[in-house]
Amino acid sequence: MTLKELEPQLSSLTRAEKAQVVQMLALEIADASVGIEKNPKVAGGAACIVRTRIPVWTLENYRRLGWNESKILENFPTLRAADLVNAWIYADTHKDEIDLSIKENEGA
């Protein structure tokens, strides 16, 4: 299917459906490491938000516990909204790594 053929179908979608399409496309084409870095000297080498020592697994764990983005940003004032977008993309594309990190750190 060409983009020209797809345009009428995309136009007929609701705003919510269009948002879902954008999210799906973003996940598919995103570089999951943008805004994320691993340094063996920081947080045991866990994937962290650049400019910080905040591991992605920590943010994902709070998200799983029901914290919304506003609450996370309020509790981590050095973070920006874009950092959370990068964290969610990384967490979604590295699920096994994040799950293992959360499990390893549950009792710590």
C-alpha cells in the first residue's frame, strides 16, 4: 500500500485512533537509546536518563505502581517530560532487561 492510498484511511480515523497510529509508528522507528545512557560507573551500569543518575527501571517501576507522569516529574525535579518519553520507549523496547532490573532491586 502506498502513502497516497493510505491517506484517505488515515483521514477517516478519530483523533484517538490517529494518536494510536502515531504512537505505534514512533515506537517502530524510534532509536530506543536516545536520551538514555549506560555507564558502568553509574547505577551499576543500568540504563539511565542522560544528565542524571536515574535508572529507567526505577521510573518504569513507579509507572507500574500507578504513578502518573506528573507525580514522577514532581518527585524527580531534574527530569523533563521528554525524558519520560525516552524512558517509556526504552522500557517498552527492553522489557526483559527492565523486568530483571526491577526484580533484582525489589528488596534493595
